[in-house]
Amino acid sequence: MANSQTLTSPASSRPAPSDEVVVRAAGLTKVFKDFWGRPKARAVDNVDFEIRRGEIFGLLGPNGSGKSTTIKMMLGLLYPTKGAITVFNQSPRDVRTKARIGYLPEESYLYRYLNPGETLDFFGSLFQLDAAERRQRTEQLIEMVGLSQARSRTVGEFSKGMQRRIGIAQALINDPDLIILDEPTAGLDPLGCREVKDLIVALARRGKTVILSSHLLADVEDLCDRVVIYYGGRIQAQGTLHELLARPDQVRITSPIVSRETTEKVLATLRAEVGDKVRLDNPTQNLESYFLDVVERARAQAKTSGATSGNQVAQFIRGGSAEAASNQTDAVLDRLTRPTTAASSTEPVVATPTPTAAVDQSRLAALTKAAEPTPAPTPAPAPAPTAPTAADPASPAQPKAPVDLSKANDKLSGLLGGRK
């Protein structure tokens, strides 16, 4: 999957989401009823929220709180009992809307007797992608999720983590504008979890909207711009992570290592101000960072037969390649068509003299000198006439006999249709 050393970054370092609303829920309510039509469970109760383009939006809550029901209404699989939900300003049941959505369910429902290439080709055909495009995207996605070495195995032989990887690939086969991921890191090893997070960041940077539902709150904290927290079908809290997690009654100070005397002075000053509430310790890195560092060092010395990591995001998902090539082409054309002037030229132009051939003065004088009259040659005496021989019947020294043209005239007249 994506190279974790180049893509992962805090949400604050990414471009801010646009103002374009992709998903809007207003008074969204879903009540499940029994066979007799009596209300059985109020799964979602009067929910309001908006999700913007380029945003990573988290759906949080304990089991049975209404997250999956909300996702199913976004997909058009369930119809709201009350209220409304729109996706791209249209009904989620519209086929054109569904074509712009990629969905990874909590459990990957795949055909166990198909290999990864056949699986992705099948899902690509559902979106009516032509055969050449399906093959290209399939190869890129298999490489991206690290299953190149398992392309000949059937999906039924895969572990849960490997099935999750091919499930992520099928959710991206149509290059969707809205990606809904339900527990995307379930069953993945720490390397796979980190790479899925890197992929989500790359998608958001491209302007795609990602909805993330996960019980792994550390993943949500690393990625999401905003979150909503469900309980009992209602939204109990929503906002940016900074708004929800900041503790305005405390301040953290970090510094490089200083001398003991300086440390004691600082502690004494702080304790004089706030009492014994000051705590001094050494910061630690999280276990995920330490694990990835150990694996990165081991990768240089050993090989694995399992899923690989460190692969690049698929080109059709990254985007920008065609745009960069177009910009480079435009720059070249602009440079070639720009008028060459002393002010606009970036490189000095050196005039190269055209080589000329050396002139032979003596020959030139001979050609231009006036021509002197030459004496007429003395005619030689004519030889005595001799009879032509068989060896040379038409000798140039002998006069030619007159040609009889009467027969030629008769033949010509016959060819022209005249009287013979």
C-alpha cells in the first residue's frame, strides 16, 4: 500500500475541506417495525449533520448505536422513516449517485473461488468499465494492497487481513468520489493499519470524501477532521477533534534536556504558582511508531511470503500524473513559442558565423580575362570515296544513300484508314 514515510500526516497539515456539501442529513430517523407494523427499535433518532468534499468524517459509537443504519441509508439500502438524506444533492437510491460511491462493509463478502484479479474484474464490470481499464486498475490495486505474490490464490484461501486488503481494493475500483469504510483496519497487522491510514490521507488530499466508522479510536484521532458520536440513535457530540479533545484548563510544556539546576528553578517557579499539580516526565513514542521502526529495520535483512507493504498508491487513485504531464507540455510549448528577445531569453544566444569557401584568385583572374581570338583550323583533304563494307555498312566516312519514303507513306495511310 502507500509508503508510510511519505504520505501520513496530521489532519491539520492537509488542505482544508471545501464548502461543497457531499452528504446532508436533516431530521434523519429510522424506526424498525415488527411483523404487525408495531415500532420495535428506533435505530436513528432525528439526526442532523453535513459532510463536505475533501473531508475525513468519523462515525463513532458503541455497538447498536445507529452507525451502520446511517451508512445503509447513505447507500440507499434503507429508506428513512422520517427526515431526509441526500448524497451529491440527489437521492442515494439514484443509480448515478451509487456509481460515485465506494463501500467497504464491516465483513468482506467475496466470492471465495475467484482470485484477486478475477474479483476486481468482476466488481469493475459492475461499474461498466471497459476491459482495458479494468485490467489496468486491477494490476495497480493488487500491487497497492500488497497482494502481488498471492494473485494466483483464491480469495477463500486468504486470511482475514488479506481478505480485508482485497476488500479495500474493490471499494476503489471505480475511483469513487465518496468512500465509506466500515472498520477498514479490522484484521490487519500494524503495518497494514498504518498503510490504510496513509491511503485515506492520500484520498482526502485528492479531494475525495471519506467516511470512517471504526472502534479503533487511535486511528480516528490520527485521521479525522470531524467526528460525530452516537449513542441510542442520537448524536451526543460532534465537532472537530481539536474542539472535542482540547483541555483548556491545562498546559503542556516541552523542551530539550536542560541542566538539573535549571529544571529545579522552573519547577520551583511553577509550584509557587499552581502548587503540587506540576508533573515532570520523559515523553514516549506510541507503540505503533516503535513497531513500524522495528519492522522497517528487519525488512532490509529478511524476506516474507505474506502480504507486502511500502507500495505506492494506484496511479488512477493518486491522479495528478496526467495533469503534471499536461503542465510540463504547456511549459515546453510556451518556451518554444515565446519570441526570442534579449530580455526574455534565459540563455545567451551566440551567433555562429557561416563558413565560406576560400577563393582561388588566380582561377578567378583567368575566368575574367578577355578571351583572345583563336585561328580557324585548316580543313583536312577529303578522302577518296570507297564502297561500304559488310562490317561497317553505315560508316560515317561514307555518304548515306537516299531513303525511299513512298512505301512508308503507303503504310502510314493504311494505318490511318486511308486507301492503300
